[in-house]
Amino acid sequence: MTLITVRPEGLYCEAGDFFIDPWRPVNTALITHAHSDHARSGSARYIATEISAGVLKKRLGENIRLQGATYGEKLKLGETWVSFHAAGHVLGSAQIRVEHQDEVWVVSGDYKRDADPTCEPFEVVECDRFITEATFGLPIYNWQSGTEVCRQIYDWWQSDLERPSLLFCYAFGKAQRILSELRHFCDRPVYVHGAIHALTEIYRSLGIPMVQTIPTSEMPRSYKFQGDLVLSPPSGHRSSWMKRFQHPQTAFASGWMAVRGARRRRGYERGFVLSDHADWNGLVNTVLQTKAKTVYVTHGQTDVLSRFLKEAHHIDAMPLKTLFEGEGDI
């Protein structure tokens, strides 16, 4: 690696004197998106997409020094030109394009290729070297559309209106995608855990349409949530918060639900396969569309994807060790 290297703090560009998604505090941090394995506190200066500012400040602190950029806007940093391009992962997520002399690198962060009404769709950015995630980098991962999965969620909810229906999902990105897709099937309010409510209000402030939501904390203790859908982050499962729901049916929405036995190991009655990361075909097709001659594969099935790219497509691909986690195997 030349233009971008791995240091103890994270991915570093010496020509621009900045880090991308560093895992330790640095002077200048360019952030692809606000998930905690990519956006960490303590840096002196942050640069990210304007639309991600609300979530970043919610997670890192209102007083962080944050410079916002629009998608495609070119910024001069040192001897480099840098721009942010839609990654289709969550609200405000971006790939970061770094241009220096006659060389172009793209750091993908996390990304997906499926339609999502809550964020800008992925933009293919051609480059010489591409750093890609591989969270679901196995051929067994092949997603249905978000609309189809949310139809399954709605049918599951309606199948037992005598009990509360507790759906566990990640509080940032996944929950809001579900709330938006459910507009196709119902106009009933959905109850949400406080962690989901705070982030959902940021989405609403940006005009992203979703079904009505009500924080569970606003309901009296005597309310039974019978026949209601309730969204919670995974941390709510088997917690004291969950005790207020009597005999609920439970489910978890995650890409990991594609693996047989994953639902049982986590103690959920039902699993829905819904991910905010690219599936196998999405990963492979994205690499090919970038026309990159060299590809670095990080966080996930790095060996499998890099070997496939080498053998099937004759691309110079290799694993790259980082501290990124992708969709954590909760």
C-alpha cells in the first residue's frame, strides 16, 4: 500500500495528512458513516457528509469540530483531492475517494446495493485501488429486497395479535429502514425503544418518511402492547426493559439470520434476513464495476472474497486487517 497505509491509529493518507475512520483519536478524521466501529470519539477534527451530522453529533458529542461535505464535492487536503460518494449503507454513509497525482483510491466503508428509502443509493466510483468490506462475503448470502422482507415482518406481526411482537434490530439504519418500508403495508403506529426513537427523530427532521412511532416510555405501565409491533436494539433482549411485555413473540432482523441455527443460538422465535451490507453478488459486482486493478478486502470473509477475485477475475486482491466489524455478530 502506498497512498493509503495502515497505522496503529487506522487508515492513513500521508499526502493529505488525514485518517479515514480511525480507531484511535487523530488530528483529522474523515468518517464514512456513524456506526461505532467507523466513527469513534476523541479526534480533533472530523470531516463527513453534511447529512450525517445529526447522527454523528448524537453519537460523538454536540461539540465535536465537524466539517460537512455534500456528495461529490471536492475538498483539497494537503496534496490530495478528496470527495464523498454515496455508499447506500445508512443515512449519510459515504465512500471516500482520494486522488493524488495520477492515482485514485476509494475506501468503501460499509455499503449495500439494494434499494433503501432512507438513504442515497450506492454510486459506482471508478478507481485504481479499492478498499472493500466483506462482511457477508460468502456465496450463501443472497438478499431479497427490503420491501419483501418487511412484508414478511408485517405478516409475522399480524399472525398473532394476542401478544406483543418484539422485533430486534440495529438502532441506526436497520430500524429506520424497517419503519420506512412498513408504510407499504400499514398505517398503524409502531412502538420503539428509546435508543431507536432518538435516531429516528433525526431521520424525520430530514424529511425521510416512516410510519408513526411512539416511544415505549411514553405509555403507562398498565399498557399491555397487545397486538402491537415494538422495535428494540439487540441490547434490549432479555433486559429489564423487556419485562414489561407479557409473553411476546420475538424476532431478529439481520443478515446473519441467513445462517441456519443463528436464530436459535440467539434465543429468538423468528429471524428475518435483512442487512444493510452488500451480499455476495453485490460485493463481486461492485469490485468489477470500479475497474480497480488492486483490491484490499477488509472486515468479514476477507480470504474467501480476495481469493475468488484473484482466481475468477484475475484481480490483484488481498486481505487487509483492520478493526472494522461490519454487521456485528451479536
